[in-house]
Amino acid sequence: MTRKTKALFWKAWGITAVVTALILAVMWAMNYAGWLRIFSALLGLGFAAAGLWCLAKAFEAAPDAAAVTKWYLLHAACVFVPVVFAMLVSFPDALGMVIPQLFPVVSLAVLLALEKK
């Protein structure tokens, strides 16, 4: 994988981290965020980073369909494990875990579209 591609995936994760931090700051200002929500958000960001890493590996293994499928299934697991975990805890605590899962692929798609311009 080239440096340019790695930088693109790191930018996507950075955008995800910033958006998650902004949402948690708003929740904190409204007295809606506690330490468990912050911890779950950090855990969610870790899973988001792992999911983006799996997407980067799938991007790298592009000609080999079996390898792309394997990495994409690992990406799906990285997205759905926090969602399953979020179903086991109360709703406000689950927000911190689910919010980071919403932005990585969207920000990556926008960055790839801007890259093609």
C-alpha cells in the first residue's frame, strides 16, 4: 500500500475521532455523558480504527477476490461487535460505542471522491 493510501485511511480515522469528540463534548455539556460513555466511545474508536485497517487491507488485496472478501468480513465484524455490545448496555452508554461506527466509511468515501478530482 502506498503512503498516499495509508494517509487517506488515517485521515478518515482522524475525521471520525474529531466528529466523535465533538458529539461527546456536546453530550458532556448537556450533562448527558458520563465516564462509561467516554470509555465506550474510546472502545468504539478502537473498533473503528480496526475496521478501517481491515478496509485498507482489502483495498491493498484488490485483485484477489478471496482476500478482499476475508478482509471485508473482518471489517463487518469490527463494525457489528460494538453494535452487539451496545445492545447489552443501557442506551446512553451505548451511544458512545455506536457513534464512532457511523463515520469512518462515509469519511473515507468523501476523501476518495475528493482524491479523484
